[in-house]
Amino acid sequence: MLSRLIYSSKSCKELSLEEIRQILKSASTANSKLGVTGALYYNEQYFIQTLEGSRKSVNLIFNKIQNDSRHKEIELIDVRQVAKREFEGWSMAYLGSINLKQDDLLRFSQDQHFRPEQMSAESVLEFLAFLKKKLK
């Protein structure tokens, strides 16, 4: 059974590019071993991440994230069984390097401020899928 988990959190501090690279390297290695795919968005204040894989593997990773000192105010946005992966082949895509226009943000958010805790699960997934398309 394939599960998808989406969460948001606030960053405890602004992370450097090198710190982001370390997170991605570690996540990619761990996710590959567990058969988990997903994407991470970071904008100096918030993280949004989706994880796709077996329920056991996704829960294991999410439990580690909940104990990670770089996160605070972790909010589980959605968890559900899905028929297919949105981020197939991506052990951990990084979507935070994409420059967003104000109009892009307004497509998914209630106003010009990025507040993932106010977005629906569908909006967050659409937002990440939109960013994924911009990477190609």
C-alpha cells in the first residue's frame, strides 16, 4: 500500500545553502534505502515536504523529522493512501531554489504571504507539483 504524507513546519533558524545540501543528501540516502520519494520546499522560514512510500517507511521518516531540532511548529497537513506517486524517481526533490512570482503564489495561497498552515492539502500538493514542473 502506498502512502503520501504532507507536512509543514517553521525553521528554527535561517539555513545556509550548505545546510540545505546536507539535509538533501541525508534525506536522499535514507529515502532511497526505504523506497520513499518526495519533495522539499524551503523558503528561509517554512518547510513543506511530501513523502511517498510504504506507511511504515513514511512514518519512520516523519518521526525523525518531528525530533529534528531544525523544525518547530510541525503541522501534519495530510496523510492518505494513494494509487501512484507524484514524485516518482525523486528520492528528495528540492524545490526551494525556484523563484516564485507573486501571481504564482496567489494561485495556491489566500494572500500574498506564504503561510502553508493556511493552505489545504490539495493546494499544497498542487503547489509542489507546480514547482516540480518548473524544474523541468
